[in-house]
Amino acid sequence: MFQIVQTAPGTLRVRLRIAGGTDPDHVWRTVFADLAQLLKEHGAGDVTLERSDEAPQQEPGGKFRRVIPRAKP
């Protein structure tokens, strides 16, 4: 399970829930490479990807969002 949080205009933080018995570093490298390639294909190759220590979280109302955009100031 994953969740992407936009923390700044050019930064995405990726939250992962890794299945037991799976190497978290290997999963991160795969996710990072695939997401970086997708962003590059869409002209957003300069976006910074960060690995979060937090697990994916539900919104206070109980809804789960895969992508959480940055709040507008």
C-alpha cells in the first residue's frame, strides 16, 4: 500500500506499507525508479522524491487518499 504526499511545490513524500517478509529497501528502490520514470515521462523529472518513515494514513473522516496535494496557503 502506498500514499504520496506533496510537501512542497516540487517535493513528493512517499509513504509505504511493506508486506511482511519483504525487503523495504528493495521495495523503495523499485518504487523510486518507477515513480521517477513516470514523472520524467510527464515532464516533471525535476520533482524530488522522499521516502517517509510514516505508514499511509486515513483522513480524519475515514477516507483513504492515495495522493494528498499540498494545502494552499
